[in-house]
Amino acid sequence: MTGARAPAGEFRDAFGRAPEVVARAPGRVEFIGNHTDYNGGTVLGGSIDRSVRVALALRTDGLRRFRSDRSDQFVELRAADGGKVSGGGSWVNYALGVLDSMRDFGVRAPGGFDFLATSDLPIGAGLSSSAAMELASGLAFLGATGQSLPRESLVGLCKQAENRFVGVPCGILDQAVSGFGRKDHLVLIDCRGPRFSTVPLPPGAHFWIFNTHTKHELVDGLYAARHRECMEAARALGVGLLADIGPAELARRMAASPVPHAERARHVVEEIARVDAAVAALKAGDLAATGPLLTASHRSSQSLFGNSTPELDFLVDALSAMPHVFGARLTGGGFGGAVMALTGPGFDAAMAEIPAGAFEKKFGARPDVLHLLTADGAEIVNRPM
Ligand code: ADP
Ligand code: MG
């Protein structure tokens, strides 16, 4: 079984009865496609074998009782309450955001319920536990009320919940990969539609995550700066978004006259081409050709886009020189966070210890190491009535 174990027993311990529905939604890795989303480009992500599970049973008294395996406190609200929760119970805002968006997508939010979240997905490790919480909550709310939504709508609803209610301006990647993921596949997102499809992942592909727990103190401002630089470059190039220009045309334009933020533009435009190349290599079953594209993505982050850090570079340098490693790159927005290595099955925990130990020696703190495989996207696991 993938993901956290079915929480029916824990639900009974917490609420003294059986859940009516259990839903599971996985976290994700950003495989390749760095800062391409808001530039109208493409991105590849993988749904992973770590998930959030939500077990739920309706109540008739309008009370909403929330419980998570990460806290021993119940959060109790009335269905009529509005607004966000602050303090220790603020984790329920992801589920409240989903409830808040249901009407906009033509479905009815349940009134009262008992809600339990359990998870084997690390929080804040760049694996998108927040989107997993939203997708699992959304499916549980729909399942308990006998409703359903097309996947595109569920994904859009959960993204809206995070953007509008929680207030995090994330792109579509997190929710789409959790929603459309498939074991032994990656999810390809054309961010402009958005349009979603899956690409087979050749057998023997393994993911290793090295989470540095570092975060640039100015990360929000740096993210906003990159966004602005990309938009300014697109405007100067006379295109709506950088996805509208190819690498050869950009090179020609840069040779003819100076382009503002030319290095940022080059990173984005070439990254979109690398996503295309990765899709072709994956479709050909060629992990050995895919890996160097990941490492090239990282080098471009490092030298052109300025969203890497010495910690991330250290791990990529160490990993990309190791046997069984096809490629390695920062995963997520950068400015700290985690490095992902794509490896064959021969890479193991003892080998992962080599870069992790060297990192600890140099930077004085251990990265968390996680070994991941792909898994199916969000689903209703059972209705254990
Ligand atoms: P990421 O999505 O990268 O893991 P975020 O900061 O976007 O990091 O989301 C993490 C938040 O999601 C947590 O702070 C918490 O509020 C919520 N969350 C995720 N998993 C759980 C869980 N099992 N129980 C309670 N809250 C959770
Ligand atoms: Mg998140």
C-alpha cells in the first residue's frame, strides 16, 4: 500500500465511530521545468509514494471537528463560521479553503463533520504536503456528500483554495500532479491551458531527495523579483510571455540588441526546451539521456537564473559525479530547499550517505534524505461503512 496507512482505527480512537469515507492524495516532486509556470511554459512533475489521508464522517449538528496526526489538539468550528484559523490550528485552513471554494465549482460543501488527517509526507520539504491535504480533503468532502467533480475542476478548486483562502500564490504544479499523477508516469503540464497529460517513466527510475532545510531569508522578494524580470524581458521582446519565443530566436535577438534580464529569459526559454527534450527522452525509455537535462537545468539555475545556493550546488556537484545517478537538480522554486537526484535501482542508502555526510561536514547540518518512487494520484480509498 502506498502512503500513510488507512486511518480508520485512528479515526475511531479520535471520534468513537467509523469514518464514512477515506481519501488519499500524494505529494509530488518537480522533475524539470523551473520557473516555467508563470512564463506560460511546461513543467514535468511526479506524484510520489508518500501521501496525506483524510478520513471523514458527516455530523448533523453543524459542528466541524478536525484532528491531525501532527497535533493532539482538536480544532472545533461551526459550519456557519467564516474566515481563517490562526495559531496552532491553522493547518485546517487548507481544508477550510477547499470548503470555501466548493460553491464556485458548482458543488455543495458539507455542513458538520469529523475530520482526521494522517500522513507520511514530510511537511515543508518541498514535496507539497499542502496540495496533498487539499486534494485529500476535497475528495473526502465530495465522497461523503455523494458528489463528484471532473479532475480538472478538482485541481482548479484546490489551487484556488491555496491561492485565495490560504493566501499562497502557488502555480498549478502541486495540485495537478497530486490530482493527475499515475504510478510509473510523470505529469506534463502545459501551464497556459492549463492542459494535463502523463508521460511514461521508464522502469528503474528512483528519486532521492536531499532536503537542506535552508531557506533564503528574502525568498518571497526574490521570487517576486524573478517574476518581474521575466515579464519585463517578455515585454522588451514583444511577446506576451517568454514561452512565446524559442531558444534560437532569443539568441538571435540577444545578438542583435541588448535584452533586459537576458540571462533570466535565457534560463526560462531554454528550460522549456529542456522539458520538451526530457519528454522525448522519457518516451524513448532513455533515463541516461534524461538525467543530464536535469543537471543542465540546475546549472542554468546556478549561472543564469540566480536561484541556486552554495548548499544546493554542493549536493548537485557531489551527486552528479556518483555512479547510478542519472542527474540532479534543485527541485522547487530554489533559493534553498531540496535537491532531487534521478537514479537507477543500484543507488542505495549507503551511497546517499556519502553526499549527506560530506554536506554535514561542510555546512554543519544534516540534510534529510528520502527515497521515493512514483505512485497513483489522489483517490477515494474506501468507504468503510
Ligand atoms: P509543503 O507544501 O512544501 O509541504 P507548505 O508550507 O506549503 O509546505 O504546507 C505545509 C502545511 O500543510 C503545514 O504547515 C500544515 O499546515 C499542512 N499540513 C500538511 N500535512 C499535514 C498533516 N499531516 N497534518 C496537519 N497539517 C498538515
Ligand atoms: Mg505547499
